[in-house]
Amino acid sequence: MILTLILSLAGCALLFFGIWGVTVTMPTAMLAKNFPEDVQERLRPRLESLPMSPKRVLGWVILILFLLAYIGLFVIGGIDGLQNGFDYWQFLLRFFIIGAVIKAFDIICLDYILLTRTHFFQHYFPETKGCAGWQDFGYNRKQQIGQCVFIVIGSAAAAGILTLISM
């Protein structure tokens, strides 16, 4: 259980630093689709004119490293579970806890606090100051619900695969 909590907290840290890294470097305009609609509108001219630069290349590196490290959390959890003879339900619980803690951190700390209560993004995107979307907690409700459903399905699938491997 301790490893599960460590992996969960590591996932939260990875998510924060990944968001911060790609916000500072904005490697691709596609990332703006995660912002509220009025913010996207204000950012569009800037994003359409972004030249490829060393800063943006660094952003791609950060994004790729973040994704690999995020996958690594689950690989480490799976390998440890195999070594400790986990059954399906133990794998499912581990993966679900990791995913749920990270998702709760995303919703509470990133969406609620960072997005609506601080001026974190406006610091990096000053042209978006005054956008009402920065105060619209829950603007991405459908996306968040979809991700929560994926956590359950992904946890069940990974637990099933690892259970088969352990046989």
C-alpha cells in the first residue's frame, strides 16, 4: 500500500510539473484545447504565429518525458504487484487508487485552485487576463467524467492483463 501511495503522489507531482513545463514552453497549440473557450479565442492569434524554437522543442521533450514517466508509474506498480503475487483485485485496487488520486489532484488542485483561484496561466498568457473562463470551474466536466470512466476501465484492463501474466 505504501508503494501505491508513493506512486500516486509521484503522479500528482508529474502532472503539476508537466503542466507547468508545457505551459511555459507551449510546444503545440493543441494544448490550448484544454482551456476554456474564451481563453482559446484570445490565445488563437499567438498560437497560430508560434515559430518553432529551442523553447518549444524543450516543451516537446518535457511532454514526452512526462508521458513516459506517467506510464512508468503503472509499470512500476505492475512489476511490484507481480513480484508480490497480487491477484486481480489487488492490481485493480492499486491502479484505481493511483488513477483516482491523480484525477482528484487534477480536479481540485489544478482545475479549481490553479485555474480559477490563481493567475498562474495569465502570467504566461497575459493576453487572456480578464477572460471569464478562468473563473469557470467545471467547464471541462464532460472531459473529466470521461477520464474518470477511463480510469476504471483502464485499471480493470491492466489488472486483467497482469493477472494473466502472473499465471
